Amino acid sequence: MNITIKELNKKEAGKVNKNLMDFRPVVCLLCGNKKKLRQRFFLSSIPLKSEAANKTFKKKLMNEFGLTYYAYDEANRKLITTAKCPECDNEKMKWEY
């Protein structure tokens, strides 16, 4: 399965899916940091609707961007959001709308 991933800025991501713009990281689940949690957006060339697509996407996201954890809106499984803690480099966050 061939998937391409493009990183988007927040403005570009908002044009793809406004619902995901209010979904943001609020605290790192490892160290409790709440400051400067950088949210990033990525666009997948195909919707992540199958286990195979998710597996391929996750591998490519790791290889190209060094990220393993991501979230998406069920209505649009092509726009992906991630975040990383600047204090401990953890990717698992508490997210809120």
C-alpha cells in the first residue's frame, strides 16, 4: 500500500477539516507539562479506514517524521494531528476540544 504524507500548517489544516482545529493537546501524560505543546498536522493521501492503512501510515510517519502517536476526526480520516512534549519528548497527550 502506497501512502504519501504531507505536513500542513494550521491554516491549511483548517481548510481540510475545521472540526480538528479545536482538538488540542492540553497536558503531557508522562511528565504533566502543559506549556508549549506543539501540535502538528499531516494529510494522508488515503483515508485511514483499515488496519492495513493505519499500519502503513504509522510506519511511514515514524520513518519520515519520527512520530508514532496520532489522532484524527472520524468524519475525515485523512487529516491527522500529533503533538510532542518539549520537556520529555513524549507524544501521548491528554487532548480536549
